[in-house]
Amino acid sequence: MKTVLIKTLTKKVTKIALVLIPALTLSMTATAHDPSMHVKKAEKADCSKMDHSKMDMKDPVAMAMMKKCMKQAEKSKGQMDHSKMDKNMDHSTMKKIDDKISENEQHNH
Amino acid sequence: MRILKLLLLVVVLGTGTATTIMYSGIVNVAADEPHSDFVYWLLEETRESSIKKAAQNIKVPDLEDPEMLLMGGTDYEFMCSSCHLKPGQSESDMSIGLYPAPPNLTLSNEEHVGHEHENDEQASRKSFWVIKHGIKASAMPAWGKTHDDERIWAMVAFIKRLPTLTQEQYQILTAVE
Ligand SMILES: [Cu+2]
């Protein structure tokens, strides 16, 4: 009597598991979804990745990339007006400061 | 007189069937339940013929202009990529959830199946028309209500080159700065 009960019980449990496990995994994949995917940030063009050796300068895509990156370079230059600056500014330390800033930015989350 | 009676019968029966189908609720409008092959074919043929006819007299400008790629690229990234994807991405909430599904515009014509493809000029014409006017009862919006033709041609120029772009090229072309 007991063994029959156990047998039907295990059968039932297996059946439930067969339904539940796929259902659960499916619903999990539907919710496991990185919220960062929904965030659109206004990114800057990553011009460091441009490989000039592979670029055909007659191709509109290559020309467009050059245009964008040149504009970007000009803009970042234009932000700093050297003519109004103290001539004694020590440029040799600037690289270090830049590195520090980018380091901070990277660890700022 | 007999023909008239027969005609009347057909009309009454037809209207009756249509009304019954409409109000019975048996038509499933869920987006996660695809059309039958027949209904799909019916809708697709109707859509393709409509676009072809409407677009046939559109004049295509020079699309090889770098400025157009830059303008179209930024617009594409912000207005279209959520549905039509970008290099290195094969799915999104929209591309999975919408029905009819938005085509993956990073794939070239040879790579995507579903309908015929004509020459470049005809393809550009049709893209322009679809972007400007949208497609009824699908998620494709009519961008012409908020964007002038110049912006729309720029998007056409961009999506023409999109299948050839690497992730790096895409990033540079579409970035705002
Ligand atoms: Cu297509």
C-alpha cells in the first residue's frame, strides 16, 4: 500500500517538475534583462579605433569618419584657449593629470 | 431577375459572414501569435504592391555624400536602431516582440529572406517612401510628419551603407560628437 502511494506521488512530482522547470526557466529569461540596454547615452565618437591604413579615402564612409573625427579634435582643442593662459604653465605635468581624471572617471560607478 | 436574387443572396451571406467573424471575437489580434501562411501572404503582397506603386515616380538624389551619412547616422541610432538593430546586435525587445517584425537593416538584401529585391535605385525609392509615410497596422512610424525630405534621404543613404559597416565604423558615424 505504502509503496503504491509513493510511486504515484513520485510520478506526480515528476509531472509537475516537467511542467514547472521549463516554465520557470522561460519566465526567468524573460525577466533577466539588463536595464542598461534601455539607456541611450549620447556617446562621443571613438576615433582612437580608426585604422587609416585600412581606409579608402574615396569612400563616402571613410570621408564621413574623417570629417567627424576632425571636427571632434578641433572642438577639444578650441575649448582650451592657450593665448589667455599663464605662460608659466607646466605642460609636462598635464599628461599625468589627464590620466588621473580618466582613472577617476573609470572608477566612478 | 434570377441573377439579381442570387446576387442579393451572395451580398447578404458575405456581409453576414464578415459581421459574424468581426463580432464573434474569434480573430486573434495578439502580436505573439503569427498570422496563418495565407493571411501573411495576402498582407505581404498587398503591402509590396502598394509601396511599389506609390514609390515609382520618386526621384533619387545622389546618396554618396559623406554629410548625408553623418546626418542619417545620428538619426538612425536614436530613432531606428531600437527596432532595426545595429552592427553586432542580433535582437532587441522590439525586434523580438513586434509583429510584423521589423527587418534587420544591418543585413544586406542577399542575406535577408521574405521578399524580392530590385536594383539599388528602386530599393532607395522604396526605403524613402516607407520612412516618410510609415506602414499601416505595423510599428513602422511615418517619419515624414516630423522630418523633412532631406533628413529622410540622409537616412536612406545611411541604411544603404549600413550592412557594410563594422561596429567601430557605426559608432563613429552615429555618435553625436
Ligand atoms: Cu528588404
